[in-house]
Amino acid sequence: AQSAGMAGVDIAVVNDTTALLHNPAGLAHLQGSAFDIYLEPYYTFDNAHDDAYGAKRDIDNRAGAVFGAGFAMPIANTDLIAGVGFFAQGGTGWVYDELPTAFGNRDDTMSIFGVVKLTPGIAWRVSEQLRLGATLGISYGQARQKLFPQTSVFDANNLNDPTKTFFGSRYDSGQALGFNGRVGLQYEPNAQWTLALTYASKTPLDLKNGTLRVNYDAIGAGRATYRDVTQDGLAFSAELGLGASYRISPRWLLASEFVWLDQSNALTRVKLRARDTDNAAAPQQIANDQALDASDQYVYGVALEHQYDERTVLRAGFTWNRCPLPKRTLSPLLATINEELGAVGFARTLGQRWSVSGALEYQLPNQQTYTNPTLPFGTDVVEFNEAALLTLMVSRRW
């Protein structure tokens, strides 16, 4: 909730167990054992798709929720604090049922890719001014995807035009396991300033163990199920974050940060390979490469924290970035176009051991017009994004 209430501007200020996810050096603020658990429901106002084949459509899965929890405790008679967290790290989720298609029918398209992360870590309170930390990230992902599975068309004269030759597909049960590391520091040169740095390595999330069902009705081969399916090329990028906070007065804190996301080496090309089919009339192997060609992403943020009274803290923040995907590779299956995020939040202590905190984040409306020649959505397609996220967290200290 602290990070959410400051729109993610957290590198220099995080001081609870969610530091395992943001900057592990923040664990060293803790003087005793700590437990935090949060729930984050969300609702999309205008996550939508619009193309030439039908009216603008909102996604069908407009509401949902994720959660996370962390525990940390000092190692006896040392300045070390050990912790472990379990977090919903991220993913995508767009579902369009009965979408009008270029082929004159209605069919489903869907992309669901969710990732949870287990993060054991440790922090060291080197001195009153310097804190260091490190975590190991163990990420597990699951994926499902539909791309007009009931549709099959074939035109021998237009084999490379996806609006003329197209075999619908459905992918299920893809699973990925990825590992990465994160290190961080927070340094206080004086009573006013905190300077911070964090670096996380790339997390490859190559999907395995899935099944792919392809519709070859248009060439008389019926439906084929492939049982040996891999999909390589998805990843959370490496990142480098620099943050600073300045104590304006005893009650006011200003924080800012800059984060570089190495998307150009994380989202380059998705490679699908499928073998072991139950249909002798269908192609026995599939090899399909989908370019992503992402650019590096830069995130800028600023936030304020105000000590309203002895038990209450108020927060607000704003971050800005650019969509990393070029217009030639964007799609409703990977419409990562959110760019501006505003947030407000609070924290309230309830006695000596308990506290509650919360945040409301708002992804400002954004839209992208694009043409992806490899997918059957035509030209000048538009994706829309607007959403609200509520974070509610309960914390205990002892």
C-alpha cells in the first residue's frame, strides 16, 4: 500500500516487507518481526479494442483482484533482517468473447498470462546511514490464449495475408518457471536526504507443457491438438532504478525516482514450437515466430508523504512512461499501453502492533492506433486503456 499510494515511487522510501519486491534494502528499517498482507481489487473502465470489423468493444473480464504477503524478522544478535514474500508480480489479461472478425463471423480472442513470485531475501543495516539488501526471485507463470479458434479460412493466392489465410487456435496450460536476483541500497548522507538504488536481473518466462489446438477445417484436415508445445521469448526485463527522498519538514517528505527497463533485450521475439499431434492429416510440426521488437522503457515518478498526525500518514504520487511496443507489433493480446498513473493513499496505526493502509491508483485513459500485418485485425486498429486499482493492507509488528 505504501508503494501503491505513491504510484510506485518506492525505491527510497519502502520500509516494510514489500521491500522484498521493490528494494530489499528497505527491510533494514524493521526493528522487529513484521507481517504484511494486502489485497488489490481492480476494475477497468475503458480497456477496449476497436477495428474496422465491428464496434468498439470493452474487455469481458473488467474486474479482478490480486494479493500478496510478506514476513520478516531480525536474525538474533546481528544487524541482519531475513524475510520472504509471496506476490502477484504481474501479467496480462484481455478477454473478448464473440468479437466480429475479418471473416464475417464472430469468434473469441483471449490472452491470460499471470505470474506469482516467491522472494526470499536478506537486508543488512550496515550503519545508521547505510542499508543493503538482496533477494532471489522465483517466478511461476501460467498462460492461456485464444485467437479465433472457431475460424478457418484458406486462400492459396494470399498465403501471407492473415485476413485471407488463417487457422484459428487455442493454447492452454502453458507453464513457466523463472529466476532472477535483485539487489538494493538506501543511503542517508544527512537527516534530510535518502538516496537509493536497485537492480534486478532479467526473468525469462519460457512456457512449456502446454497444449495447442489448431483449426484446419479450411484445408479439410479438421482440428489438430499438439501436446508438445513450447513458447519462448516472454520475460520480465532487467531493470535499474535510482531514487531519492527529501525531508522538506518534519511532516512532509518528497520522493522521486527514475527506472530503466531493458525491454529491448526482454521482449524481442516470441517463438512458438508445436509437435506431437493427434491428427495425421494436419501439419506435424509448427514453427511460428512473432516479433515484438520492444524498445527500452523509462519510468519517471514523483510522490509526497505527509504525517497528518501521530497515527496517520497521507500519500500521493504520479508516474509516467511510454509503451515499449512499436505500432507494428502491438495487438489486443499484448496491449501494454498504460503510460500515466496517479495515486493517493494512507496509513493508520491501530495501537502498538497493528496498522492498516490503503491506496487508490488510477491509470489515466490512453489509446494507441496501430497496424500489425501479422494478425487478422486489419489496419488502423485502436487499443484503449483506463483502470482503477484499490489496495488494502493489514500489518502487524512485534
